[in-house]
Amino acid sequence: MLLKTFGWSFAVTVAGLALAGVLWGWQGLAIVGILSILEISLSFDNAVINAGILRKMNAFWQKIFLTIGILIAVFGMRLVFPVVIVAITAKLGPIEAVNLAINDKPQYEHLVTAAHPAIASFGGMFLLMIFLDFIFEERDYKWLSWIEKPMAKLGKLDTLSIIIALVALLITAMTVATDVAHGGGDKSATVLLSGVAGLLTYLIVGGVSGYFEDKLEDAEDEAEEGEERAPAKGKGTGAAVGLAGKAAFFMFLYLEVIDASFSFDGVIGAFAITNDIFEMALGLGIGAMYIRSLTVFLVRKGTLDDYVYLEHGAHYAIGALAVILLITIKYEINEVITGLVGVILIALSFWSSVRKNRAEGRPGAGSSSKPEVSSGV
């Protein structure tokens, strides 16, 4: 089971570390290994969120996410994204930005660091909206009931999460947007524009995917109700298949934006270890492979169903990361702290789930049969 799920991750690790050793020697090998561990620790909560969405997708789109999605994650976010940041913020052409990344690494790092307020604001607002929509939703299981019960009641106000997010953005722009930690200067306008862009991205991608997901569920319900009538059954099944493609496509986009948001802290944090974008891409790429494999493992094992508080812990980790990203616009926060916060919250939610299972006489949770998910790679 483990070898089948993590086989490609193990293979990429061996090949990646060997390549790092050949190209950059023992020091490069160590750097790539450290970056891999950094990415896994910072993005563990990402795997839990991915699994919660991925299990709703059909086998075809699961495979798309685990193949094309990994290419976007590794090459797009870990290699192309830092170059694009420099190109946009420094008003350079893509070729000039690549040349700068290769030949003038200190200047390249400086430009990426200068772009941090915009990146943190965009990613922070996107992740904050994910957390707020989760915490304001009424759920059968409540982990921290003293928080979640009153929040669920407040969540009956449809626009509350947007209002709170905008208030948080305004406070951030007025209090921490004077960029002391990343080069100085007033970044209020940049923070506001980037934050609004992050909010709009969440509303557009999440809203469209949710719309098609609801349509898919309606079509499937109609198909089940019309099983005794052959014409209706045929029509309902065809509609469900078509809508599954649309719903899965927008959920795929939603997953990629989430992955991008989770990647911000890893990419920025990587500059504390190396200025070489190729070492960075290789190390973070290996880590991203494990996040994909872990996602598959969670879906196959049905872990989110058996350990009911695990998703809660992941969303609290998202909320913490959103706040941390907004704070880092002005203040430096060590990447180790960022990673540990998520790991600790997920570990606590896992332990709470285990205690719940034991109290209900279900010590063997995790062995339930779930649909097979192809690793895709």
C-alpha cells in the first residue's frame, strides 16, 4: 500500500538527490534535502484539504490532478512563479528575469523579497476566506465546540465571511503595511489591491466550482429518482456525466489556486536557505510530490471519514497560516514556526479523532473500504 502510493515520490527523491549531488556536490544535496523537508512540513495541511476536495472528483479528474496538477505544482509554482514575480515587480521581461535569477542571485532574492507584501496579501486573503467559510458553516461534528457553535450561528449571515475578510485587509493595510521587514516604504495600496485580488479569486473560482458541484448533485438525485423510468434514467445519467466534467474542472482550478496559496510561504522561506532557483525548484518539487502522495493516501484510506476532526485541524491551520502571511508583510516570522503551527493543529485534531473513535468503540478506524484512487504518476 505504502509503496504503491509513495513509490513515485521515493523514486523522484532518489533521482532528485542524486542529480543535486552531481550538479552541486554534497552541499547542494543537503540543501535540496532540507528544502524537501521544509515543503512537506509547511504543506501537510494542504494534503488534508486536497483530500477533502479530491474525493468528490471522479477517477478521470483525480488522475488529472495527480498528473497535470503535479506538473503545475512543481514547475509552475516552484520554478516559474518566482521568476514571474520578479518579472512583474521589477518590470522586466521573462528572459531578463531568468538571466537575473541565474547570474545575479542576490539581486534576484532582493526583488522577490520586495514582492512579498503583494504575495502575502493575496495568499493571506485567499486562505482566510477558506477558513472563514469553513468555520461559519453548520457541521455535524464540532471539534472546538465553544468556538464552532457560535460561529455556525453567525454564519447564517451570508456575507459575514467577506465582511470580516475585508475588515482584516483594511486593518492590515493600515497597521502592518509599512514594510519594515522587506525593504521599507508604504505598501498600503499594494496590500489592498493584492488582497482584493485574492478575495475576488476565491469568490470566482470557489463560486463557480460550487455552482457546478451543486448542479452535479441535483442531476445525480434526479437520476436516482428516475431509475424506474428508462428515458429519465438515461437523461439523468448523461447530465450527471457532463456536469461532472464541468464541476471537476472548476474544482481542479480551485485546488490549484489553493496549492499556489500554500506555496507562497514555502517559496519565500526557501530564500532563507538558498538563492539558486534550480536548487529551490528541485527541493520544493520533491516535497510537493510527497504532498500529492499523501493526498492519495488520505483518500484511499478514508482517513477524513474515520478521523472526523482532521479536516477541522487542517482548516484551523489554514486560518493560522493566513494570519501569519498578513503579519509577515511587516514582521519576520521564522518558517519553522509557520510549519510547526500547522503540524501541531493537525496532530491535535488527529488525537481528538482517535479519542472519539475509542470512546465510541471504533479502535480500528481507518480500515474502511474506499474507492480506489489512481496515483496517476
